[in-house]
Amino acid sequence: MITISNLSKSFTLHNQGAAVIPVMENAALSVAPGECLGLVGASGSGKSTLMRMIWGNYLAASGSIMVGDVDVAKAAPREIIALRRGTLGYVSQFLRVVPRVPTVDVVADPLLTLGVPVEEARARASALLAKLNIPERLWALSPTTFSGGEQQRVNIARGFVHPYPALLLDEPTASLDAVNREVVLSLIEGAKARGAAIIGIFHDEAARERLCDRLVDVTGFTPRVAA
Amino acid sequence: MASEYNFAYLDEQTKRMIRRAILKGVAIPGYQVPFASREMPMPYGWGTGGVQVTAACLVPEDRLKVIDQGADDTTNAVSIRRFFQRTAGVAVTEATADATVIQTRHRIPETPLTEGQILVYQVPIPEPLRFLEPRETETRKMHELEDYGLMHVKLYEDIARHGQIATAYDYPVKVEGRYVMDPSPIPKFDNPKLARNPAIQLFGAGREQRIYALPPYAEAVSLDFDDYPFTASKADHQCDLCDASGSYLDEVITDDQGSRMYVCSDTDFCRGRREAGHVGRLGGGEAGQ
Amino acid sequence: MKDLDIWTSMKTQPLLSVQGLSKFYGARIGCDAVSFDLYPGEVLGIVGESGSGKSTLLSCLAGHLAPDTGKVIFDTVDGPRDTVVMGEAERRRLARTDWAYVHQNPRDGLRMGVSAGGNVGERLMAVGARHYGDIRAQAVDWLGRVEIAADRIDDRPSAFSGGMQQRLQIARNLVTGPRLVFMDEPTGGLDVSVQARLLDLLRGLVREMGLSAIIVTHDLAVVRLLADRLMVMKGGYVVEQGLTDQVLDDPQHEYTQLLVSSVLQV
């Protein structure tokens, strides 16, 4: 479902003397449907960078990132938009929403974009929020005022409200209590079971053990010239 | 006739210039033709546009009638009539049917006009779109492109505010399916008479320097909404002097107790009916006067 | 080859195709050599500092300014047409049917002397609506969609707050169901809470009506939330364009990097 080959990336910092910083070289990995791949490596080794390149908000210097039929490394913006709409889900660590929009609509948003009728989208969003133990009285409020754990769960709900065939999970269980952690882990297991290809970053080792079929250490993709 | 004036006051070159504008107006019904309006020996607002058009149309054989709000005997009508008697030496009349040229302010005579007659309107503001669009460049562009949605906005505002189209005079018409035209401040009661009229209708705006025209038998449709159709309304009375039920009426307060009477605004029409023996509610004593 | 399949399976006809557009003010560059395609349902953000040419570009696209070179091809009901060379009458017809233009200052986009209902109804009347009751019903519906109470329909915009005026301007523009909306700093001049409400409204309308939109702004937070794609302009040139979050998160051009690093967290 997701196949990366020969991928490299560098940053050019124009405002710091045009310094060119290579951050990745010859990255390659592959994830099949129903498989969960864990990215590991020390902090700063490029786990998040790789994930963002797959999501498309970081540009690849060379190589290819096939998600389904689309090569994210070369695709036109509107192809990536279409990919994100129906195929590729992403649970990031940050919640970015229009202020004032009720939580239930924030979660239903990806479904509305896909053309799901409003009532059905809200119903599916509500069911997921209930499952993630977000109190119903908060659903009509904007998540911007929520605690970190609550925001994290709203983000997860957004990522799981549509059954994306490919999922990127950036620390999905960070800042969650034991009960909610368990809910999230079972959601991820459910996604695997229905055949989603998942790439995740889990600092939570027990979660990593339980979910990941394989681990890839991104340190191996670090350019040697960087030193 | 005082020989020190050129015929009909204006010099021949000026009349030629105005005639060219009139001909262009007749050729493009409803289109406002700019012209170099002259200073006239009367203030703006007293009919300088109409007077110039009349001056350009008059020939020595003409018989001129001048009305103001339908009346031949008001100050403005009398002054303009005298002006042309003095400067052109033409014959004058109060009878609509006898006149070859009729200059009017705010009315169309009740007696149907005929082929060969010319009706000249005095126009204060020729631009029907001015109410909502102050820029002349833009209104000209809107006419050019037939961009007339704004006209209906004005009527919409009327209904929204008053429950009906409250525009009672100056009611805009669409001419020959093309230009939206301001018929000058005639009551909307007169609007149907604009359309398919056998006479030539000329409109002169002196201060705004515009001439426009309706050639004989030109179509002129009053704008409206499907569910608020145009109606040519008038006071729901009969003339108290001549008993006419179909003519436009003026309301006259007759004492401090609120008594009132309704009389035809067209004095020639009213007199004609009374002479023919029609008698209204209060007309007995004056009949045959 | 697989790429080709995707291209043909998606709506391949751009709604708007801009090719080599330039506008000069004497020797000074307004905008130069701008090219891009906009597809149905896409929202394109254009950012840049004052004088970068973004407003000039928008004016050329919307037909308010005549460009010196280039084409602006719009997919009309009769097929793609270059709006630069079409007659003014036809362009104005587009402007009141398929296009909408939301000005930064609502006073520029509203008739301040006309009631809210008349403002919303004008475009309907301009395209031939002649039934007062229907026009009014549509105006009430649209006021509701932009969260203006129906009992304000006969009030003039001068009695409205800035945020309400801007929402009224949006209703007035969208009532005829346009396909392409030009917006010039639509949330500029509004305080932050009002901006948020407007952003949410715009997002909903874009999605429900399948609108395409071109939004000129200097507010990166606004484009992050509204725009699918982003174009960065400087000195009349497009220096960078791409997916909105890609341009903001991984800017390639020197100027974009400066722009992104100069603002607070967006």
C-alpha cells in the first residue's frame, strides 16, 4: 500500500547563509495492507520528517513515495488533496482547526468533504467521540479550549472517522490515560484488521510491541555526509 | 414679433446642433443623447431643456400649447408660451387637438395625441439609474450593457418599505425592449400613454444636457414584478367639475375644515367636457363659464 | 502510465487556466508571467506583502483590470473562453452569474443605501428574476445561511456591524450559485473572533456548493485553514506555489522561508 524507495531530503536554509542540510538519504520501506510498521530512532533522527514526506507537507528531493497509485514525491497538489480525502489518514500531534467550530463538526469534517450527508457524518463522529470518552457536553464546544489529552483524542477521532486504507500515526497514545490508551490501541487494531496499512511513531514501547509487525530504524537513512 | 430676436430665440447653428441630437434620439429610442445645452433666459429647473427642444422644432406655421402639471394657465406655462410668442411669433392655443407642438411639464394631455403632433417634455433628471448609482460613467456602461438589475432593486425597495410599488411618478419604462428610460416626473397614470403613441415624444434636460425621444408608436413598458404588476393609479374619484372618471385628478383643499374637491389636472380636457354639457358634483354654477 | 489514469479519472478540465499573465504600470511591474490552473472545488490562496502584486493579479483575473499579456481561460457553460479578450458585456454576465467578488471592505461590495434584502436580491434581479415573493424568500434563506436574522432583511447595511456586513456581502455574492469566488482579504479588518466565524462559514459554503475560490490575503493562518493550494508572490512574481501545508511547513524559496519564520505560530 505504501512503498518508499530511494528517498532523500535536504533543507536549504536561505536565511542562514543558504546552508544546505541533508537530512535523509536512500530511505526505503514498504507496508502492506493490514500491516503496521513502527518507525524508531533517536529523537531528531528523522521519524517525523519521513512521516511528513509521506503526508506530502515536506517535499522530497528525490526518490518515490507510492501511496496506492499516487507517487506523493511527484504528484500535483490536487492529486495529493484527493489522496488525503479518501485514502491517506494522518493523526498528528497537533490539532489545527478553525476556532469556534464544535468538536463534533471538527470530527465529522473529513466525512463531509467526502460527501457523506451531514446527519450521518455527525452520527459517526458522535459515536467515535463517545467511544473515546469525550463527554457529550463538550461536543458542541470548540476543541481549542480542551486539555492536551482531549485534543489528542479529537485528533484521533478525525483520523479514524473514515476507514482510510493508509494511516499515519504520530504518537497517538502520548498524553493519554490508561483507559483511553486502551481505546486507541483497540481502534488501531481494528484498522489493521480491516486491512489498513499503518505507519506509526510510538514512544510507548508496550504499544509498539502490541501493534507493530515490523520496525524500521530511520537512523539508517541518515546521510553519512551530514557529519 | 420683436425683430431683435432670431426665430425662436436660439441662433440657427444651435438649433441645428439640437436637431441633430433630436434625430439621433429618435433613431435610438430611449437613448440619452448628450447635447450642448445653452444658457436660457430662465433658471434651470424652469424648463430650459424643454424650451431648447421646442425652439429647435418650431416652424413659423406651428401652433404651440404649453402646460404645467396639465394646466395652461399656471405661471410657468404662461411664461414659456409668452416667450415663444415674443421670440418666434407663433400662434398659440390651449386646445390639445389644435396644437402642433405641445411643451409639457409633468403631464401627458388626456386628449389622445395624433400623428404629426410633437410632445416636448421638460426633464429634471434624465438618468433612471441615478437613484442607486451616482457615477455617470457607470450608468452609461450599464445602459450600454443592458445591465438593468438595479432598476428592479429600486422597485424591490419600494415594496419592502411600503408594501407596494410606491413610485407614483417618474416611473421607469423599458423602450422597445432595449433602453430603460425615465419618462420625466409624469404620474404613472400617464405611463400607458407613452406607449405606441402616434405623436413624436421628445425629452429635454437642460441642466443635465441630455435629449432623448420616443418615435411614433414606440413601445414603452413600465417595469414591474410578476406578483406586483404595474397599475396606472389615480385618485379614486370623479372630477367635481366635469364628472370625468378616467382622467388624472388634482386634489384641492377648499377650506380649513378639510373639505376638498377633485378636479382634472388637464384644464383643457375639463373645460371641453363642461362645454359639452358634463357636470360634476360641484360644477353646476360654473358650467358654461 | 498510472499517473495518466488518475489524471483522466479526475475532473481534468480546469475551471480557470491562467497563462503567462502580466500587468505593468508603466515601467513598474504589477505582476509578471503568472501561470496556474484552478480545478473545480479547489481553494487557492495567494499570499505576499503589500505591493507584491497579489491584488493586481486578482483584479486581472476578475476582469477589473486589463492585463498586458496572457490569457485567463474560464470554463464557461459554452466551453473554455479567454475572458481577457471577450467583450465587456459577456464578462459582466460572467461576473454576475458564474463569478463572485468579495471585497476586503464590505462598503465596496454592498449598496449601503439599499436594504439587506435588496442587496442579496440584486444579482437575482440582474439575471432576470421578476417575482418579488421568490426574490424575498431567497434573500431570507441566504441571510439565514450567513447567520443574519430574517427580521433584519429590511435594514440597511449601515446599521450592521463589520462582521455582519461582510457576511451580507458574501450572501449577496453567492445567491446566484457562482462557481468561482474571488476574495480580497475577506477577513481583513475584522476582529479575531469574528474572523473565525467567517472562516467557518466560508469553509462550509465552499464545501456545500463545490465552490472554487481564489483568496488573496497576507494572513498565513487564514490560508492554512481555507486554502488547498498556496501561491507566494513577491515583486510581481510567483516565487513559490504548492500544497498549502507543504509551502508553509517546508518552504523552498528564500522569501517564503522569511515570510513563514516572521509570523507567530500558524
